[in-house]
Amino acid sequence: MSATLCRTRFSRHILRVVQTRRCYSTPATVSLLGQQYPKDKVSNVTSAIADKVGRNLYMNPSHPLGILQTLISSHYHDFNSMTGLSPIVTPAKNFDDLGFPADHPGRAATDSYYINRDLMLRTHTSAHEVEVFARRERQWLLSADVYRRDEIDASHYPVFHQMEGARVFPMDASGRAELEADNARLSHHLARANIVIEDVPHITPANPAQAAHDPVLAELVARNLKLSLNSLMLTLFAGRAGADAAEPLRVRWIEAYFPFTTPSYEVEVFFRGKWLEILGCGVVQQLTLDRAQVPNSISWAFGLGLERIAMILFSIPDIRLFWSQDPRFLSQFTAGQISTFKPYSKYPACYKDVSFWLPDTGLHDNDFCDLVRDLAGDLVQDVVLIDSFTHPKTNRSSKCYRVNYCSMDRSLSNEEANTIHEQVISTLKDKFGVEIR
Ligand code: FA5
Ligand code: MG
């Protein structure tokens, strides 16, 4: 769309916004789990996010996320399954303890939610690795809500759920024997299953073993990790609705990089015609076990995303639905059962554009998305950057976003969408000093 069109469409709104300008008040504290935390310059936890903290969807046994969490926990029935750890962590715990470099993009305030300089909302369940290993758990699972600033569309939501799993082996002959026995058991199980695995070598120069590890033991641990997760993929996907029973389950292993594991991998599953990224995993960096003061041990770990898997297994088309309190959504699911979601209706979308000149300090896409999310809540379905340009003479930059307002539960009137959009525009001006075009 042309910038001119944006301008004419918005001149009308701007007039009304001037009349109804609200003050974007910024309280000095943010309330999380019943406690007040002082804010400072880096605070960026919006009230839309704060409201989600403590909802613990994955703990409801008849919610799709809870059903999936239970299914995975029962697959790993002899692992200690932990829940309820606070999402409020220090950046040291989320990043430094895991060896994230100081300039890692995940640390940026554009990507993570900071309560203040000293505290943040965890971005992944790996934030708890050191603390759980320190309890000397030999095999464990941890389920939790995680928070990331991101774009807005049907498969991205700033809060989602992960499960972390790990298994520790003694770094000696007994560990080697345990690994050999378990690898034989799992290989036997998988050999009889209808599964095709595209593998990569366990260890390569680009995906190396650790200096602290005997290469033979590292190879056995990597193989155990792969066998264990291939077996989980069978439990999750084989024979499900939409999977052709005659067709084998296809699982693909890809070399990956994480600061806290090496070798590292990602796992994808081919389901209903598409490759789906399920998880990241690898052999735990020895530094993590050293920090946890677990001596003479070697471990693997994985972290998987519950929403991505649940959307596929239950045919849930929009990630916002997980947060719905509508009985038409919630009543469709039963504890212990994977069922196919039947959409109750599709309400019309209401597209509104906003076009503006950026302030000198710029404006990150995620800042815009959070602002919309804060004012519109789950009435925003997606946000698309439809135009961005820099004026050749003045060097000023402009952006045009298209916001799709659409309720999952009811018909949204054009007036209501306009009211929200006007608030978006006035907040954009007040908070970021943009100039509307
Ligand atoms: C991690 O978060 C690592 N902590 C995983 C890990 C754990 C690696 C232990 C090694 C050892 P990643 O950012 O790729 O990695 O996320 C892991 C999974 O979470 C993804 O495969 C995906 O299933 C899910 N996920 C990631 N981002 C999103 C998102 N925005 N929305 C929904 N699910 C997501
Ligand atoms: Mg990934």
C-alpha cells in the first residue's frame, strides 16, 4: 500500500485522537505473582504480559497444553517431573550461567522481557539447568511458561511453554555400561517401529565433542539422546489423526548451535505435509555441571515447545486459542485424550493501518507489537510491516504497519477496532515520539 493512502486514511483518526488523548501512565512498579517489583530504565514487561504470569495453563490436565505435558511426562515416567518454578530469574541465570556471550542477541531488551536491570522473565526452561542439576537429579523433566518478545501472528505468542529434559550418566565404566544397555534397548524398540530417521553424524568438526569428554563416551551419550527423542516422537506422532498409518513417521536431525551444549541438534518431524521444528538439544556443556557441582558426570538435555506440538496434534489453528477462557474451546478437550479441535466460528477481521515517521532513536518491530498487544490484548490476530522507506533527501525513515484486529470469540465492531487503533496511535506518539503521516 502507498504511504499516501495511509496518510489520508489516518488524518481522520488523528483528529479524534487529539480529542481523546489518554495519558499513557507508567507506574513505578510492576506486579507479578502478587509481588511489586520496582521498575527502571530497562523495564519492558507490559500489563498484557504481567497478566499471563501465573496462569500455568500446562498444569490444567484437560487443557491441550496440560494433556500434552502429561503425555510427555508419562513417556518419561521414570524421570522426576518438576513444575511451578518461578519465571522470575536473574539475567545471570537465564544467560551467563549457560555461557551466553555478552553480545548474544537474545539478551537485548528488544527480544526479552526485563522487570528491571536485575530481574527478567525466563526466555527458556534451560534457565533452571544449573539449579536442577545441583539437586543431583539423575533424570528430570521441567515444564514451565517462557517469555520472548516477538512478532504477532498465528504461531507466535510472547508467552509459550517449554519442557526441558535431561539425563546424567557417571563419567566412568558404569556410565558406559548403562549407556550401552539403554542404547541397545532403545534401538531394539525403534527397529520394530514404522519410523524413518534422517540422521546426521553425532559428532563433526562443526559440531564437536567437548575437550573434557572421552570421545567414545560423548558418542554414546549423543546416541542415547537421539534414541530417546526418536522414541518420544513415536509416542507423540505415530498413529495420530492426520498421520497415514501406512506411512512411516519421518524425523529429521539437524546440526545446531546452543551456547550451553555441544554437540547440539534440532529435531524436526514431518506431519500433515510439513516439517515442524520440535526441539533443541545436545550434550550439556561441562561448565554447567561444574557450576552445579556435579562431579564426574556427563549429561544430555533437550528443550521442546509445547504449543507447536499441540497446535499440530489437536489441529488448533491459532496460538491465541490456548489462552481462551471460552467454554466452546475448553469443553472440547478431555484429560488423557488427543482430540481434533472443531473451530466454532471464524469472525471477520478488521484491518487498520498506521503509518509514521520514526523518531531519531528508531523503533523496533517488537516495541510496536508489544504496544499493540498491551492495548488490544488477544483482539490482535497479527501485525504485518507492509511498508518501510527512507526519504532520499531528508534521510528520515517511515514505517507502515497493518494491524489485523479480530476476536476469537465474538464479532468485533469496526467502531471498537477504531477505538483501540486510536489508542495505539496516541500511545505511539506519547511513548515513542513518532510523527504520524
Ligand atoms: C531453546 O530454547 C533451548 N533452551 C533448547 C535447548 C534445551 C537446547 C536444552 C539444548 C539443550 P529454541 O529457542 O530453539 O531453543 O526453542 C526450543 C523450542 O521451543 C523450539 O524448537 C520450538 O518448539 C519452541 N519455540 C521457540 N520459539 C517459540 C515461539 N516463539 N513460539 C512457540 N514455540 C517456540
Ligand atoms: Mg530453535
